[in-house]
Amino acid sequence: MGILDDLKKEAEGKKVKEEQDALVQEDRERFMREVLDPAMRGLFNFCHDLAKHLNYVNPDITVHYRIPGVRNVQDFKQGEYFVEDYHEGRFNVRFICNNNQKYRIQTNTDADLERIKDFLWRRGLRYQSREFFDSSYNKAGEFHVEGRVQVDVEFSTRLDSQSIEAKISNYGDFETLTLSIDPVDVDERFHDELGRFIMRQPNRLLDYNKFRFSDEQRKQLRQQLRDQFVKGLGGSEPPPELDAEVEVKLEPKGILGNLFRRDK
């Protein structure tokens, strides 16, 4: 076989690969257009309406956070709901937990100083600080931290896994959680569970994760939600929905229906 035959064979192989890549790209664009984008737009519209009515009704939602270097669990009031515009396959739901307090944190080792700085930066907390050497010439620091926590639920399309990804930051005790959701599941029932999640009511949002949690992970997550609910009620027992693996029946008009009724 001559060099020209080798080049022809290589060209044919390249052409086949380009055609296959074009078909894959066409399938992805069709999936985005027909499945992912409609699910995301419906989700965006729901979140936009939810934020609007939550800001008007302003329900009393108390949240609890542990701030490193601050004694005891601190109480915050949740509010200031905002939804960023849907653009290029993503949008963000944001709300603020605030208690109008300032917390003074002191460190007396270089390691603690760096850990506190890293924590505050990663969690997006507002603070002022100063670094100095104490009487023993150890590097120390003083932080004045605002009692303001921004919670983000960022939704984005993932063509590689044909899913909608929800990255949740600072929801409870500053943890970060990522869910991979099948767009087919993003219906009115999902919207309702998301609304309950945002309002910190008993919900089954975690059950929508495509990559299922292990039994131990699920147990830990449910315990976190259980503890959050108990603290919010001053020690009262949570309802059985937090522990039972049963389907939760939803009201016909869902959580937005309840907000509309209170809005009048």
C-alpha cells in the first residue's frame, strides 16, 4: 500500500469520526432544546414566583449556624430571597440568614489564624480582621464577623450526564451539597419539595438525587435536617416524615398555593 492509500484511509477515518461527533453534538443540542431547557425554565419560573411571595409574606424562619471560634449555636432569621436571571443553562436562588450581630473571634496560633481565614472566605462571610504578634511573639489574629450568611442554590444544566445539577451552599451549618437531578423528574411535585426545602419544612428533595446516597449518608443527612427542625421548634419532636421512608402527600395547590392564600 502506497503513501497515497495511507492518506486516503486516514482521511476516511477522520471523516467518519467527524460525522459521529456531529451526530453526538446534534443529539446533545436536541436534548438541551427539548428536555433540559424546558425543565430549567419551568424551574426558574417557579423559583421566581416563590421568591416574590416569600419576600411579601416574610414567614418567620429561624436558622441555626455554628461559627468556628464562637460559643454555642447562633440563631439567624431567613429572608431576602432573590433569583438571578436564567442565562446559558444556569440560574441561582439566593437568600440571606441574618441576625444583625457581630462576632469577635480571636486566634493565637498561625494555624488557627489561617483556618479561620480560609473558613470565612470559603463560606462568603463578611468580616474585618487584623493580624499581630502577641506578648510571646506568636502570630495572632482578631476577626469581627457579621452575623450574615448567604445561602445559594445554583441550578445548572449538565449535558455530559443529561441532568440538572443543584449545588447548595451554606444551607445548614455551612455544608455544601450537590444533587444530580433527572430533568424528567422536575415537575410540580419536585417544585413543591424544593419550596419546602427552601422554607426549611419537612421535604424529600434529597430523594431526587440521581446518584443515590448510601444508607449511612442518607442517615447523616436526615439527622442534620432532624436536628435543624428540632432546634427551630425549641426542642419539639419533628414530624415522622423526616424519618419515615414513605411518600409525602402534597396539597393540590402545593406550597405556592399556601403562599398565595397568605398573600391576600
